[in-house]
Amino acid sequence: NQIPAAMVERVEILTGGASAVYGSDAIGGVVNFIMKKDFEGVQFDAQYGFYQHNNSFGGDGAVKLRDVIAGRAATNPSAFRLPGNYVTDGAGTEFNVLMGVNTEDGRGNITAYAGVRDNDEVLQRDRDYSACSLSATGNTAASLSHRCGGSNTSYPGYFYTAGSAFTIDQTTGNTFRPFSAATDQYNFGPANHYQRPDRRYSLGAMGHYELTEHADVYTQLMFTDYSSIAQI
């Protein structure tokens, strides 16, 4: 995030030890980012991308995962949902501008840059193979290769006593009823990110001036503001 892509002239990969030149951290090799030193003019670049997915996963076994999710959605619609057949998401946009000028004698240069990047989220709920929290326990049916599980820590509460599990009856609001995994479990899988949403602003300038053939004065200013949301 700290390296402005528009300022990169090339990237060098040095394999093997390079500690003599770059210090002890370079014992396993070096990735060297060479920045543009004498850029002159104005450069704009932009990019846009997104993900497209067809939800058609079946899997092995006679009972397909999509059918399992649809069955759980029928008894627990607040926690289970089968995503649409065609999904586009995770859109990402990025825009950068680069401006540079050389001194009249050609011995100095200053280059400034600014950029913004914005990525949308991709959630597990929008992929049929992850729309439910898969469970490896309790799968006794030979025809069932996938089983949707979840968490007993669910709304409006889970209470266990004397070998039995209970939850609050939402019809009355103040009495208990037996807890049913088929209708009461919390499906935590869909809330997890495949791609976290993020936004990044970058701004900076780099300059240098050759005083003599043996002395070069340089300076740089770099500012980055990055924010992202994570949930699990």
C-alpha cells in the first residue's frame, strides 16, 4: 500500500543471498522496486474489474449441496439462503495521476502522484459451495456427502441443562421450548469475507537534484490512508 504503482519503473527479483549489499534481511533474496527518477509530463491510468460466478456446484453424493441448503432454508430462512444462479460482485476501481518536471539544467526532477482505490466485498453467502457452514459431524447417510451445520450460539439464546438444550420461544417471548438444530442454528458461514471491502487514498512527491557527480540530494513525501472492514 505504501508503494505507488504509477511511480514504479520496474521490479527486480534477486535470488539467493544479497546481505553484502542490502543487509542481513536479504539473506533469502531481494525484491527491489525501482522508482521513476526523471519522469516528465502527465500520466493518467485507471482500471476496473469484477468477479462473475455461476452457482452450479453440485458435488459428489446423491444429495447435492444446493439441495441441502434449499432444505435448510425451508425450515430456517433467517439463517440459510440459496444464492442466485448468476452473481457478479467484488467490483474494484483504481485511478492514478502522475505529474513530473525536470529542471532546466537536467540535473533535478520532482514528481508528484495521487491515487484512489476502492474494492467491494465478496461474501461467502453469494457462492453456493459456501452458503452454509459445512459440518463433518452427524453425516450418517451414505447418500449425503455434504451436511450444513452452524452454531448453537444463536438468537434468541441457547440454554443447556440436565442433558437437554432449550431456546426462548419467540411466540411468547418469556417461555422456553426445546432447541432444534434444523430450525434454530446460526449459519455463520455467509457472513465471512472472501474479499474484504477496502478504500485507499495515496498522495506524495519525490524529488532529487544532482549537486555534483558524486553528490545527489533527494527527498520524498508519502501519505496513505487505508481503511477496510473485516467480520467473522
